[in-house]
Amino acid sequence: MEAETENFIFWGTRGGLPAGEVSSSKYGLATSCVQLALSDRHIIFDAGSGISLFGKQIDQNDRKPIDILIGHYHYDHLIGLPFCAPLFSGHHNVRIFLPELDGGKGINAIDKLISPPLFPISKEMFSETVSFHSFVPGNTLKLDKICSVETSLFPHPGQNCGFKLKKFNKNTLCYISDMESNSKNTLDKVIEFSKVGTHLIIDSSYTREELKSRKGWGHLCLDDIEIIASAIPEIQIFLYHHDIFKSDSQLENDSYSITSNYPNVRLAKQFDKIQLS
Ligand SMILES: [Zn+2]
């Protein structure tokens, strides 16, 4: 693979709803979506409204396969799917990987959300180059001969699947959007999962104070991230799944302590392109 072409891009960094005010523009308004651009394929984590922006800018001559990994089925992680142009163009072999969560098949959630009366069209309108693949979290997905993705469940209402994309170039990217810490063991599991990585993108929706009234909503707070960051100081950590009601300055103020004390931690910013060495 050619190292210089490899990077990942945040197309959507918010959780809940693609909404907000102009004062929130720096970190974006779109919901969860990260693109890992490899020399031979695009790997997409989650299909929040941000995936529409990925689809809009893709080069007309690009024919690389696209693998979309869905972590869970809350609508903020799916709503962009029927707005993603490559699913209609027929120019790409698109595989959409769906974890079985709480014993249920993800395709049922897709069928529910993308069909009348919730949406004007159904998934049958996608190009025939689009396919869906169910998997059991805990299993490893082999995307090709080189690229494999470890998967693991994390606590969230309805469960959430985290991903670890191993050994592309020298990098290992972990993506864990949406999880709540229900015991110290939960954070230990995150540390264990991501400690061999180079980059970790992780839910950090709230401050400790905010979390007090939002127990059970399924999210981490910045104090949780501090525990993780101190345990794996060599991993670059991106604070992700920002609350939609927070302005840019609020996000920066809330995370000021952790980003100044831990140089390995920063806020995920929409359109930020992280070059991989
Ligand atoms: Zn969720």
C-alpha cells in the first residue's frame, strides 16, 4: 500500500441529531461518520448524516470498493445511508457490515428506517453493487488479504459494536462510538481493546456533571476519557460524538483540562484529515 494516500477524515462528529447553531460550525453539525481512506479501498465507520458529505465529494473516476461498518442502529448512525451517492451510482462495490445486537439482525433496523412511512424509498433502490453482511460481534472481519477488523461489544442501550482495524501500514485504528461505563471493568475493556492501537476515536459526549442526569443514555464523560488517556498515553485519542447543543467554545472549554493535561487527546473536528505515517 502507498502510505502517502492514507488518512482518515471526520465527516460527522455529533451524536443525536444533525442540528445546531452557527456557533457550532467548527466541529460540525453532522452525525457520526469517519472515513478511512486507504490506497485500495474506503472504510467508513457509521452512516450518520456525515456519510452524505463523503458521498458528495467522492471523485467521479474513483472506483475503489467501499466497506461501511455500522456500530449500532440508533438513527443518528444510519440516517445518512440513503443520502450516500455511491450507493446509487453503481461505480463502487459497497459492502455494508451489520453487527447482530441483542440477538437481532441489523437488516431489520435498516428496513424499518429506510422504508415508508419513515422514508420515501427502501433499500431496494440502492445499486445492485451494494450488499449487506451480518456478523456476530467478537468475530474478526476479513475485508481483504491484508485488512482485518476486530469487533467487540460495548455497553450502550441496545448494545454497540466497536471496531479495531489492524495493521494497515503501521497503524491500528480503534473506533468506539457510543458507550457507557457501567463499571471500572468497562473502561479496562476499552484500554485493553485499544492499547495496541495508534489511534482511538471514542464517545465523550458529556462532562461528569452532565452525565449525572443522563445515566442510562449510553455515553461516556470526559472523566472516563481521562482514565483511558492516562492508561494509554501513546495512543492518539479523538473526543467524538459531541452533544449537538454545545457550541465550539463550549466543547473547547469542557475539554480544556483534558486536552491540556494529555497531549494525546484532542477534539474530533469535522473535515479534519488525519494523515497516517
Ligand atoms: Zn446510540
